[in-house]
Amino acid sequence: MYMIVKHTHLTIIALTFIFFIINFVLTMKGSDKVNNKLLKIGPHVLYALFICTFVYMIIVNPLNLYPFVNGWASSKLGGFVLYVLSITFTLKWAKSTLWRIVGLISTIFWLLMTARLGFAHHLKSKGIVDDANAYLELGQSMLTGIC
């Protein structure tokens, strides 16, 4: 059951990114289709499902990785929050094309950093907080350099 939920979780992440790209393209074109009900509600449903699968995997996880106890799980949670904030910035708060492109780069960056952290098996098995924090510091410094 854990593997089914894990693959569902990864599929949800891919779908949130697909919805983001569709919304981004429509926003850049100035299309009225950006107000489509599915494009407005769909990502929120996916975020709720994402959180449900995250909670399930934290409760059932075989490695005993818990947010706020283990640096790896906390970093993953922080990466997700920054990913969603980047999406919000890009689609809602940014008013110029330049800032929307900066938001696009930020969104892709946080998705890739969080994915990279997800595949850092040595961090999961050892539970080393310093290495996980090093990933976050690297991400923050790169984002600061981009902006």
C-alpha cells in the first residue's frame, strides 16, 4: 500500500506542475481561459491530495522520518511550501512579464531542489540534519542570486 501511495504522491506532483505550466502559458498570453473552473480548482484539489499522501507516508514511513524531528523530512516540507509560494507569486502576485519569468524559474528551481532532496537516499537512511540543511542553504543562496 505504501508504494501505491508513494507513486500517487509523485503523480500528483507531476500534475501540479502540468497545471502550473498550463496556467503560466495562458497567463502570459493573456487568455480568458485562465479563468476556467478546472484550472482554478484543480490545483487546490491536487494540493489537498498531496498533503493527504504526505501525511500517510509520514505516518507509515519505513525509515521513521518525521517533519520537525528529522532534517530531511522538514526540508522536503519546506521545499513544498516554497514551491507553492513560487507558483502563487508567478500566477497571482507578479504583474510584469519579467517577474513572472523570475517566478517560473523559482518554481522550477524549488521543484528540482525538492526532487533532488527526495532522491538523496544517503540523507534518508542516515537522517543527517546538516546535509539536509546544506541543501536548503544552497537553494536559498541560488534563489537569492537569481533574484
